[in-house]
Amino acid sequence: MSNSVISGLGFHHIGLKVKDFEKSYDFYVNGLGMKPYITWGEGNSRIQMLDIGNGDILELFAGGSEELDRENVWQHLALCVDDVDAAFNAALKAGAVSHIEPKTVVFNSTPKNATARLAFVRGLDNEQIEFFKLISEE
């Protein structure tokens, strides 16, 4: 069944902030069998996208603290869309608040570079929702 309000709407990834990046990476890759997709940044700014196994993505963020709770563990819900700008505007019309306006981002990532169009809104409970469209991978 397709969405009649936002064309191409679907799940893309969920972001998780972790306190021990290497330990979490090992857990998800070696323990649960996820595959590294792309990574960028260093130290507490390191980010790793992992393919869960069906093309959906778990995005690990370094820099978490020992006192992790629901407010600072889950970073955002990312939804893939055909048109980021249209989805962003539909969310605002529905009552969301702009968090990051639509923009194109080039990830200087490994093992391949990726370019995406993305935008963030805050939902009715202040949750972060990202609208995401992968433009290219090289």
C-alpha cells in the first residue's frame, strides 16, 4: 500500500548514540551479523552505518556517555522518501517544527562516497524525524 501524502515514504535508518563505539560496533557486526555500509568522522564524531541485512540501516554515533537514557540514546527516526522537500513541507503542515531545513550533503565516507538530500523536523513529542533520499554512491 502506498502513502497518498508523501510519495515513496519508507523506513531508511535509525540512529543510536553509543558510549563505547568499538564494543557496540563489534556487537552489531560480529555478534548480530550486520554489515558495514559507510563510515565517516573520527573519535567522538565517528558515525558508522550498518546494513541490518535487508537494506535497512542502523547508524551508530560515537560520543555517548555512561548515563545513557531514552533522551540521548536514540538520535532520530529516518524515513526514505522520493522528495525530501515535499515531505518536509507536509510534516510542517501537519504540525511538526523545522529542525534542519532540506539540504544536500556529501558524505566523505568509506568504502564509498555518498550524497544524500535530507531534512529534519521535530514531531509533536519533540522527537527528531529525518526525511532522507540517497542521491548517489561512488
